[in-house]
Amino acid sequence: MGEPTGAARKGVRTALRPDPRRGDGRYPVAWLHITAPRGAVPTATSTCACGRDRSAVGHRRVLALIADHTDHRNTCPLRNPQEGRAAA
């Protein structure tokens, strides 16, 4: 039993091709998950990468959470950096 011969020992050169699924720089920050099965009580969770985590159970509370989630999109520090706003 000797040493391996050929390409495995010497290494193989590879050519890397550019990633065809290159993103446009956007990435998810906040998630709103709503579950409303027919005939059951709806539930919803609102999670954000900034640390915000809220949940609601029931029609009125879920609707309120949806509105709160929409408002949070306008005030989230990850979506709207505060740095530089005071200078402008």
C-alpha cells in the first residue's frame, strides 16, 4: 500500500464560476406569521431581527398586531438607521 497517485496527491485546479443567484442586497428583517384556520381562533406572531417579538390570539388582537407590525416597519432601527438623520 503506497501513497495515492495522480490528482488526489497533487491537487486539482478548479475554476469557480460566479453565483447565478446573486442577491440584490436585500434581506428579511421582520416576519409576520398569521394562522387563521377555518372555524378556529386566529393567531399571529410578529418577529423582528432587532429583538422585537410579539404574539396575539383572537380576531381583534391579531388585527391590532398586524397594524402594530406595519407601524414597527416605519420605526425599526434596522430598517431606518438613525445615524446621520440628526446631521441632515
